[in-house]
Amino acid sequence: MSITFVRVDDRMIHGQTCTRWALEYPCDGLVAVNDAAATNPVLKAAYKNAAGKKTFVWTFEDWRKKCQKVIESDTRYFLITKNPVDMKKILIDQDFNPGVKTVVIGPCNDRPGAIQLGNNQSITQEEAEALEAMMQAGYEIEFALIKEKAIGNWKKFRSQFGFN
């Protein structure tokens, strides 16, 4: 299996992702999928330099073209998107099977219209719908900035967004 960890993190790539989570899940490299970051040379360079590991910052189109190579690779990757809607595009809309059935939701900044679930973990209705779609497709959705600070599974929060 080449994807060992699936994460949503509005910071995408930073030291905590690469050091703390790599203790839990073996990782040789990172694949971040985000059109804005992938098409901004300054952001792209910053993300690549933050990891200290083999790092790819791809557009959705790049991901679509290269995801099979990621799966077939001997390299163990983290798959990261900036928000739940983007992760749903990969897992549900593209019907991509990462071989991992848990999606870990990290930092999601407080924003207008978002409901705060925990410290630095706020979700909009659109993001909630993406999380619900992933859960309905068989994924476990866990909210954790770091493993020790997990605040719970999506099932605990979904009623706040109108899901029974």
C-alpha cells in the first residue's frame, strides 16, 4: 500500500504533519492536492521546503493523471487536501480508493458561517455535506489536530448539520 494516511488540513503541509503523524503512520513522502497552491510558485516552494520529505503539490488535474502511479509506488505517501470538499472530490467524485478507510480532519480555521467543533476545527455546511458523503461511502472521519487531542468521530457532530 502506498498511501498510509489521508488528512484534511487547511495548512496542508507543516512540521506537525511531517513529524508527529509520521510516528503513527509510516511516510516517505507527501502528496498535497490543491489547485491554488499548485499554481502559485511561492506557495508550492514553501510547502515543498516545509516537509523535509519527497513532496508533491498537485492540481486536481495532475492528481487525476498521476494517482495510479502513487498507488503503484513503493513510496509511502500521505494524501492531503486543504478542505473536506476537496477530499470528497478525490475519494467520492473520482472514486479513488486510497487503501485507507480513515480520513483525519486536522485544522479547519474558524470562518463566517462555520460551526466550531473543537479548537481550530470549524466546519461549514458544504464541508459537512462532503464529510457525510465520505462517511456514507464507508470512511471513518476522525477529528484530530494530533492523535492525543482527537475530539471524536464525524458521527458525534453530524446532527449539528442536519444529518440524522
